[in-house]
Amino acid sequence: MPGSPSPEAADLAARKGFGRLEHTFLPRKELDVRDGRRGLFMAGAIAGTAALGAGGVLLWTSYSRILALYPLFLTVLAVGALVKSPNFRRKVAGRRLHLFEQGLLVDSGGGRLFALRWEHAVHYQATVQEVIEYKGTTTPFKTSHVSTLVAPDGTRFDVTDSFADHGTWLPLIGEAIARAQAQRVWDAVRGGRKAAHGPFTLDATGISTTRGGTLPWSAVEAVDVSGGAVIVRRAGQPKPWARAEVKTVPNLLLFLTLAARLRRA
């Protein structure tokens, strides 16, 4: 739901003409702790971590250094988690990801703001799915995501899954960029220009790569995403004609939309 931007963020959004605020995403919390109980959570977390560390030290000095490594390692992990937790640090908890009609604004706290209009945005996305393989079975374990946004002046900013619900804000960013840029890019391509998207180049005649040359649209069976990669398939061939990792293709949804329209044209 839309939140209340800080005065600095609201002023910057107004100056850039971002229009209506549509979505606000908060930092991801491991546990949903109410603000009124933050102090109790912090005290309990510190006490638990200290007890774990003390137990490791006692094992190290009195019994077995090998056994002590396990609680000491967990203590280090716990300290790292506390330092990064929005429940533990107000500065982290105050970060906001705002999506407006005409742009994106990230408030990192302390007056640090990043703002970018959809019509100018270049967006790279990288999602990593960690799995556990055991006795022939594969179980999803953890998913991490980084969206890298590039401004016209070359400034880069990473929006990570430290913001909650990246499965929601990621497609919203892709859709907003596609809406803002699709018609302009379509008109340029239909007018004879080329549209470069990382390893791929699109124009009215076909899709091209440096290694494979140009594949005419009449020979393209599909352009889709599978297993973290963009796959281009040639009609009648079982193997992909071209393959590239998703993270190398900027403005992925815009690229897929443009490719689909050119195939039908």
C-alpha cells in the first residue's frame, strides 16, 4: 500500500513530476515485531546471542575446541543478522521503496535518495534460487534478488530483497518501464532503427547476436525465459538458437514485449 514519504522524498518526487504514489515497500523483517515491543525484542536477542557465545567460550576453555566451533559460528551469524535486522536498527527500518506513476524513489535514510523516471530507466534483474540436493531430490531453500537500476548519467543503484515482497515489486518495476518506453522503442524500430538489449539486438528484420548473426522473425519459433535464461528458439530445431542469462538483458519485459510484437508484425 502507498505509505507516507519523508518530506525530502516527497519534495524530490514532486520536482521530478512523479505523479501519484502507488506502492510503498518496507524493509523485510525476519520476525514481525511491533514498534512498541522493539526494546523487548532487542534485549531478548542480545541475551540469547550472549548466552550462545558464552557457551561456546566455556566449551573452548573447558571441554573441546572442536565442539566449541559450532556455537561460536552460530554466534557470529546471529550478530551479523542482528546488525542487519530492521527490528534491531531503526535506520534500516526507516528505509522505503516508493513506486510512483512516473518513477521510482528509494529512501535509504539519512537524506540518501535515489530517484529515476520510468522513461529513462535501464533495469537489470538477477534472481538466485538456492536449493538443497539430497538423495536425488531437490528442495528450494532460499531465493535472493538484486535489481540494478541505471540512470541516464550512468549512476547505478541496487534494490535488493532487503525490501519485503520482491516477488511483487520486481514485476511492478518491469511493467512500469515497459509501459513508459514500449511505444517509443516500437516506433524507432519500425522506423528502421535497432534496439539493443544486452547480447540481443532487435530490428524489423529479425533478432541478432554477435555470435549467431541475424535470425529472421519468420524463422523465430519463440523468445521466452526458462531456468534463469532468455532462450531464442529457431523453428524446427530442438536446441536453442541463442541463450543468455536474464541478468545480462536490460529491461527484460520491454525486450520480451518488443520481440513478441515484431514476430507478429
